[in-house]
Amino acid sequence: MTDQALADLTRRLPELRLLTDAGDLEHYGRDWTRRWTPAPLAIALPASVEDVQGIVRWANEYKVAVVPSGGRTGLSGGAVAAHGELVLSLERMNRVLGFDAVDRTLTVQPGIALEAVHGAAREHGLIYPVDFAARGSCSIGGNIATNAGGIRVIRYGNTREWIAGLKVVAGNGELLDLNRGLIKNSSGYDLRQLMIGSEGTLGIVVEATLRLTDPPPPSQVMLLALPDMDALMQVFALFRRKLSLQAFEFFTDVALKHVLAHGAQRAIDGEHPYYVVTEFDAPDERAHEAALAAFEQGVKQGLINDGVMAQSDAQAAALWRLREGITESLAPHKPYKNDISVRVSAVPAFLHEIQALLTREYPHIEVVWFGHIGDGNLHINVLKPVSLSDADFITQCEHVTKLLAQTLQGHGGSISAEHGIGLVKRSYLESTRSLQEIALMRGVKQVFDPNGLLNPGKMFP
Ligand code: MLT
Ligand code: ZN
């Protein structure tokens, strides 16, 4: 039956590339999480919208589950295919389709890498401002599916702010053309926004029209060493008062240790428990002076131990590498990832509560803190000790995540700030969304995907 179904698929869609080799199944069946063993039925690589529609219609006839797949850099298992699903990889659909100078929009296919979008925008003297470390490998379709955030959210917001239009193939194979690039459109429910962050459970993005904007003024990058956790948000408040911030990111000495071991260069001597990388507009001498004044005030108030201001683009990149290299440097330690958020005003109290919780629950386990603290998003990566089996480690982490989720609930926070729920966080969805909300979400899923074939098992508890 399976062979016959696949043969029928290729007969219907002659342009389709279909892969069934063991190596391909393994490669396309996983994302950056390494917890599940990939076991897809096959990998379909469509070249057109019609192919995607044809695949979804075929899947409905044969009742085959479909996992939409982009750059597979996801950290929550959203693109994992471990149960005989058809992986629908959008990597062949990776072109820029058009630029409109008046609308200042770029229309792209979903498989294009974020970095290529950045490059295409720059060719027109504009920027697409969503940015993060996986820019070279992640795809815009995946960014849309998870409403990706990244390092410049305090200036530009999440992916959701930058999507002017979407073409989506829904669960019945129909093509939806949502919002068509309009800036103003008060004609009822905004289905485009519903698709953003839906993790491939409602539809498959086959085309996106992205808003572009002017490049920011010249900027400066600074690395700061801080004496304690309380200083983090105080320095944020101080710098935000004096400067126009583009990014404000933090990491701990433990994160620094890993990133240095992975080849990054130390930029500040001595031992300091917390570090901040910040980037701010610095178009003129006044902005430089304001930055120095903020720095000196921080030092005087005992909030900053030391700091370094990048003197060249190369040094700025080296400072950013200390923050952006963390994920890669931790990968060999099989980290259990937490991607949580609270309101910015709740961060100081929340930090203390979870520090107490994590110190108590992980007495002999290395916990690495870093993230986008300026927008309330913390990444807490727990590293697997060699002495623990994978299964025991996950059991322990899941127990602690339950406690963490309760603490988050107390602060009205979210169990997934920017990575998505996927498989990793679905048992904790109820800590962030009410039962009524989840029931409505299930109802929405039913409307868009009546046979439940799009990324089944993801997101819902
Ligand atoms: C990052 O901001 O570097 C990633 O989203 C976090 C992670 O790898 O946990
Ligand atoms: Zn992040």
C-alpha cells in the first residue's frame, strides 16, 4: 500500500523529487533536537505551489501525515518526523520572487534562508530586521511557522510584525492568499496572523511577502561584565534611558566558558558572573559620549565591573560571537532547552525565583543561562552529565520543567518565547494557555486541517 501510494504520488506530480534512502530519511526527519529517532515514510521536495497542493490532496486521500520542513534548525521538535510521516521539504522553493520599491516589500518562497533574505533586502538599500544566529541555515518559512524572535526584538519585534502577506496551502489542499501586502485591512479575522506561529499545524506557507525597512544608523557594540544578577535589569534600564538600543543580550560565565572552549576569543579579563552584549545607534560623537556616560554611571553605582567597546566591525563581530556562539558550543552536551518569557517588569523577581528553583533541583548539573533579557526571554540550557543516561536526564528535566512552568504561570509568562511548542513543550502548554484557549485552538486546527494530517502530534498536549 505504501509503495503504491508513493508511486501514485510521483505519477501525479512528475516534477516532484521523492527521496527514500535511509540517509535522507535520517537527515530530513530531524531538527536540531536530537531526542527522537527519525522515521519518515519519504521525503517530498516540491518545486511549485501546485506540487504542494498536490501532495496535500494526495495525503488526504491516503491519510498520510505531512511534516512541513524548512532549514530544520528548530529547537522544539516541530520538524521531527518519527512516525512514518511524509516530510514536505520546501528547500527547492528558495527564490526571491519580487521586490516592490513603493510597498517596500520582498516576496519570497518559503525555503529561502534568512541570510539570503537579508542580502536581497540590502541590494535594495533596505533591511529585513529579524535576525538570529541560525540565519545561514534557517528558512523564512520556519521563521514564520514559529514566529521567530532573535536578537533585535527590542527594536523591531518578532517575525509577525514583518509579514505583509502569505500564501498558504491549507489542510484540504486549497490555496489561501492572505492579506496580499496590505498595510490596512480591517475586513474581519486576520488569518495571516493566525498562520504565523502555528508550527505547520494549520497550513503550509508557500509564499511570503515581507516588509522591509530603512537600515538603522551606524551602531556600536559593547560587552559589559556585571557583578551580579540584580545588575542585569538595572543596567538595561540605565542604557535604555541614555541610548537607542538595538539589542541587549546576556549570558553567564558558564556560557562564556563553553563558547571560549569552542574557539571564541576572551574580550574582558578576569572572572565575572554575568555579561551583556548590547548594540545601540551611534550615528555621532554625542551617542558615543552618552554610551561612555552610561558605562561610567554603571561602574560608579557598582552595576558594571568592566567593559569593552568595539573599535572595528571585526571586533564587533567578535563580541557578538561570544553571545551567538553559545548554542553551537553547547550542542555536544545534549542540552535540554528552556525558552521562556515573562513581562520585562517581572524579570528581576522571576530571575531570583528560578535561580532558587534550579539550584535546588539541579545540584550537580551544569545549567547555562543566556538570552534576550531586554525583551524578557531567557534561554536556560541544562547540560546532560555523562553519568546520566539520556532517558534519566530527560525524566529529571521534565520534572523540573513542570516546576518551572508553575513558576512561569505565577508570573503570567510563557513556556515558549520564540522556539515554538513542537514536541518538546507540548505537555506544558496548559501552563501558558488556558483550557478554553486550547479548546479553541483545537477547533481552529479542525477547521483548517479537518483530517488532522498537518504536523500531527505537535503543539497540542
Ligand atoms: C539563541 O538565542 O541563541 C537560541 O534561540 C537559544 C538556544 O539555543 O537555546
Ligand atoms: Zn534565542
